[in-house]
Amino acid sequence: SSEAVNRIYDIKGRKHTSPLAICVGDVSDIEHFAVTDHLPQGLLDSLLPGPVTIVLGRGESSILEKSLNPGLDSIGVRVPDSDFIRIIARGSGSALALTSANLSGQPSSVSIKDFENLWEHCAYVYEGGVLPAGRAGSTVVDLTKPGKYRILRPGSAKEETVAILENYSLLEEVLSG
């Protein structure tokens, strides 16, 4: 909902021009929110679930709330390797807007105590354990162009992600400039 999206921006102190990603419960859910028909069969199942954010075109058939990332024709999609989060996403019947649990510009949280200052703004806070220190966040890869990929953020799984992409004969998009 547009109200929920706006609350995320307000709570984090995040600029509305900074896009949010979405999280879905299963790889098969992605096609409801983004264009996937140009991707090689099996590619998404090879990359996800895991620490990878896939950027895809939204397309005309996307059921995403229009207020999410207005003006952008693409969306970052995650299927995390957390059963807990995936169960919540499945239970929502839609996608979850996704961002790190921190104030904008602050280091990413690795434990529940790291974002204690935000608890009062949250309807629920769940203890999910401690993430490995120095975690680099998800690898963000743009797959909007058929046959091409572009790494937007190296993250924690760049080497594995590139190996999978190249195994599916995708070529790295090199920006001239």
C-alpha cells in the first residue's frame, strides 16, 4: 500500500527517490511483479533463493502498488535464503517492500539491537539471530536487457552470481562513457 511504502521512507529518513526492493516467498512468484520471459529457463532458480537482488522490468502486467518507486520501470526482487522471511512473504499474499533495518546512511544492522532506535516505529520486531559481521549485503544484478547482465552492487555473492550468469551465456553489459 502507498501508506506502508511512505512509512518505510519516513521511519528510515530515506529520500523518496531511493528505490525500495521487494521480497517474495518463491522464485515462481517473481513473474507476478516483473518481466521474466526474456530470461533463460532455470536462471532465476539457479540464483535464488540467496543473497542476490535481481533488477527486472516491471512491465504492464505487474501487480505492484504504483506508488512503489514511481517513475521507475524496473524493480529489485529478492527471494532471501531465510525460511522465516519467505513464510511471511507467502502469508502476505503479495510482495513485501524490502530495505535494511537501519536509518538511511547508517551501517546495516547485523543484530536486533543494532536498530533498537527504530523499534517504536515497528508494528513487530522479530529476533532472527545475528548475521555474520562485515556482511556486504546482497549482490544486485540488472537483468532488464535480454542476453545481458550488469552488476550494480558487488555484495556478498558477486563471484558466484557472475559464474551462474555466464554459465547461462549472458554477457556483461559494458557502459560506454
